Amino acid sequence: MAKKKAPRKKVPKLLAIINADNCTGCESCIEVCPVDCIELKQLDRDVRLNGTQQWCEIDLERCVGCEVCVHIPGKKSNPYELTVCPWDAIELVPTENAAQVMAQVGGPPEYILENWDRLVGTAQNLAELRAAT
């Protein structure tokens, strides 16, 4: 039996989006995500694109905007920030802008079109929920 999804208690101000063109699929973000909302995606072997063949993708339904995939929070007295992604591929964007950013950088264009509802539609729904609160 499938696990029932609990409704969100709060829509985050920021959502993390991975720029698939910059991502190498090294999985460093997957290792640190406290809500386990990042997974590795790979293109079919038949599809040939310049650059991206694998990348990490964030499930926006589960993202809480904690920023841990971007940088590990340090002590306030420590001026140095420990970045997680060596390729600077993850961006925290205001929830209101997440659909537009996801449509532009969330994966290869064909992949985005095939998964539009799950990727861009989810981001748009979250933006609407955020605006309603």
C-alpha cells in the first residue's frame, strides 16, 4: 500500500533548484539533504545532448528551503562558508519564481517538456499556495 502524503504545513519562502547544465551528478547534495528530496536523473542512452547526461533533481513537493544543499551552516563567528556543490549548480529562488527558473534550467528541454506537470506545475502550485497565505 502506498504511503499517504501528508499535506504541507508551510510553504517555504525559498526553493532549491538545480541547474542541470552545471550539475555533474556528483551527488554531494544528495548526501546532505535532511529531507531526502534530491535524486540522480539520467538520460536514456538513445538521447544525445551536448553536455548533460546525468544531473541531480530536487523534488519541490518535499523541499523545505533549508539551504543545506547549497552550504553547510557554520557558526556565526566563523566567516567561512562550506559549500556543498562544487559546481555551483544549486540556486535558492523565491517560491514565487520557482516555476520560471525550473522551466529554464531544471533539465534538458525535452526532459522538461515530458515532465512539465511534475516539475513546473508543482513549482507553480507552490507559488500559488504561498501567495494565498
